[in-house]
Amino acid sequence: MRTKKYETAAALLKAVDKYFDKISGMVDVTEVVMLMDDDGHSVIGKKGPVYVQQKVHDKKGNVRQRLQYYVPPSLAALCLDIGVSQVTWAAYSDDDELGPVCEYAKLRVEAYLTEQVNIRDRPQGVIFNLQNNYGWRERSEHTAKIQDETDGISLVDKINLIREAARSIPDGDED
């Protein structure tokens, strides 16, 4: 039997972290603010108020930072980087010791993709990826239409109308 390239979770984790370190880094969070003079008035330039970028600080005065990817992460790129096939990666995912490291890597990629859904103008491709590779499902909500003519109807009859309407809503298990 062939030996695993990564025998321990620690060795696999080191390789996974090295991949993510290679393609990402921490950057200072900044915000655009209006430049103010010493008296607290906005500085006005030839074209109106002057704006500058300023670092954002937490309550303790530390500069806030966020993770930025220079290259979009993916499990395929991770496999290439650490030198294993996707079949081997799948076997590692099923392994009791190595599985949690694979789940950690998958969650890091999913977190990146989730952020992309929120910031992209057209996130349809990212949503497709999340639905097909990360178990995301599109949830649709159904509303029952009950006429407003229920003022003169008893509570029991209203409940029966609601039950009737509920039976007409698909249960969502249909594909």
C-alpha cells in the first residue's frame, strides 16, 4: 500500500496554512473621511470638501486589520499547491485524523466565497459554486393567499382555511 504524503494532521495543516499564507495577508482597514481643520471645520478645496483615507482603530487604539486574498482561494489550487490529487484530498477528508484539517481548509474557501457574494455586483457564479460544492440551497418562501373577507368567519373556519392553503404549498423536497 502506498504511504500518504501527509501522515499527520499537523503536517497537513502546515501545508494548508502555507498555501493560504502564500495567497493572502493582513491589511489595515481604512475609511474615507472628510479632512477637518484644527477648529473642526471641513477643509474645502477648489472642487469642494477634501477627503482623505484614514486607518480604522478599535476601542483600545489598535489599527484594525482584515484578511485580504491576493489570489482567490480554491480547493483545486490548494491540492495543486500541496501536491495531492483531488481523489487523495477526498480520502484525506474521510480520514479521522486528517478530516478536520480538510474541513478547516474548505471552510476558509467557503468564507471567502461568502464574502464575494456580498461584495460582487454579479455574484451568480459564486452562488452557483456554493450551491454545487458547499451544500448551499436556495430557499423559496411561499405565502398563502387568504381573502380579506374573513371578518365574519369563526376562528375554527379561519384555521381550516389556513390548513387548506397550507396543503397547496409544495413541501420543498421536489427536484
